[in-house]
Amino acid sequence: MRLLLYPLSWLYGLVVGLRNFFYDRGWLRSFQFDFPVVLVGNLSTGGTGKTPHVLAIARILSSKYRVAVLSRGYKRKTRGYIASTELSLVEDIGDEPKLMKQRMPELEVAVCENRLMGISELLQEEPPPNIILMDDGFQHRKVRAGLNIILTDYSKLFTKDHLLPVGSLREPRSSLRRADVIIVTKCPPDMSKREAAEMRTTLHLLPLHKLFFTAYKYAPLKPLLPDQMQTEPGGGHGFLVVCALASNQYLKDHLQSIRPDVKELCFPDHHYYKAADMQKIKQQLDGDRLLVTTEKDAVKLMEIADDIRAAGLSFFVLPVEVEFLFEKADKFAALIDRYVKDAKSVI
């Protein structure tokens, strides 16, 4: 079956290649702002841990600058430019922007499917941000970011992937020449320096590319609903993981290191949960298995809290942070800070 998709993949690559060629030649116009714009994206359709990394970079910058995040707001039920508030719903701004606003209430988070319009709107605010983080948009070439950070999953490097629809790549691997920084995400916490050194060759990076490695650092489980269980129950024989992610293998591996018996109930990425889903989950929850979900899913589940209570379910959320390996967090922060200062000095 996969062989039948290769002609479509070839055709898709041809179209994307021609589009990039037109932009590279200037036949299609790109806009670059005389203002610091950092893009965090990937070559694939998802699953690289983009949202936790955007949050990590926002935290690094927020100590010195007024930061705004601009996202497309994928799968939201609105259109146009929307500046989020703590009262914004997932259907208004999307699950990832909602999570960012929840994790960092002081962070300015806006959504707009037109990135050029979104940046223009943000720059008209009073006071305007000092820097804009573009959440995704490496393929949105109408806007040219000043610094491009590309993520790739350790377990599914872009060098081992294929173009859509055979694989999950939205662009050919050659597009990496437009990147400045590459971060290999979801690495084993005990990754060796030797393997890291060999990774540059594996990824076929150019000398100008800066390479970093990150792993997920999970915090203790916490209850989804404050009025339910306040501590993680002892005992138990396993987990039931409920999530709507592009990739959940890293999460599953972590939970299996705690309790080997892990079942999963997966929904499509960015899925909106409904009351019927709670009944489906209840049917899968056997014995004293602990019901676990992700922060990205939690922001959607919180909006149907009454349905969760009605089904008699108690979810636990697994918070996650990004951790730079080999003590490179300071080096990464210095690189970002240097770019922002250089960009502002040109303005």
C-alpha cells in the first residue's frame, strides 16, 4: 500500500520544491521585519514537542524582554486575529495557545492564520512586544523570521522520514538550509556525548547550524479537577493514558518506567473531547488503573468538567518541562539573547 503513495509523495515534493524555488528567487515575495522574530518550527507535521519548547524559550526571554507568541491556533473554531486572555476557550484560540496562556498567564499569546497580519497587529499594540515568537510557520514563507529554530524528534529524525503522504515531512530535508538552530527533542536523559557528536553527521548539518539536545523532565502527577483527589493514590496496577497527540511514545515509555502495565486510548491530534468520549474512556478503565492525560489534553478536558464528574472519572495530569542536555541551557540562552540584541541594534 505504501508503494502506491510514492508517486503522490513525489508530486507533493515537486510542488513544494517549486514553491520554495520561487521564494528563493524572489518571484514570490517574503516580508522580513526590522524587529526580532524567532520561529520555532519543524519539517514534519508534528510530534516534536514544539509547544513545550516555545514555552521554554519564552521563559528564557521573558526575564529581559516583553515577549509575544504568535500561533496559527490550529483547529480553533474562529478566524482572524485574536489576542488571548485567561478566559479564552480552546475553540477560540486552539489547544496549544490555550496551554501556553495557562502555563504563563503573563505571556502575550495571539492567534492568526495569516502570520503577516498577526505580526502587524502585535506591533500596533501599546506597548508593543520587544520580540515575537512564531509558533510553527517554517513553511509560511511569506514571513521571513530573523532566527529559525527547527525541532526534530530523536526517535524519528527528519533524515529517516519521507515526504507526505508516505511519511510526515511537510518539506524536503534540503529546506533545512534555511534553519539557524536545530534541536533534537525527546532525547534519552542519559544520552552520551559521543552519540550527540555523531548526530551532526547523521543529520547532515551545515557548519553554520547550531545543534542542541533536549529531553523531557516530568513533574509529579496532579489532579485535573481541584475538587477531586488531591494526591496521587498509592498502589494500583497500571495506567490508562488518554491523549490526542501526534506522538505519545515518549510519554508511554516514561509511564512504563513507573508502572509497567500501561494501556492507551488515543484520539486524533487536537481532538475536542465530548461527553460520549468520557463514556468510552470509562469502558476502558478497568480495576484500579490510574487515568492519566497530558497538559495539552487537560486544557480541553477542563472545559467539560461537568461531563467528567457525571461519568465518575478522575484524571491525573502529567506536567512536562524541557531540559537541555550537556548543560547547554546557558549557551542556548546566550545565542537567543545575542540574536535579539543584534536585531534591535539594526532597527
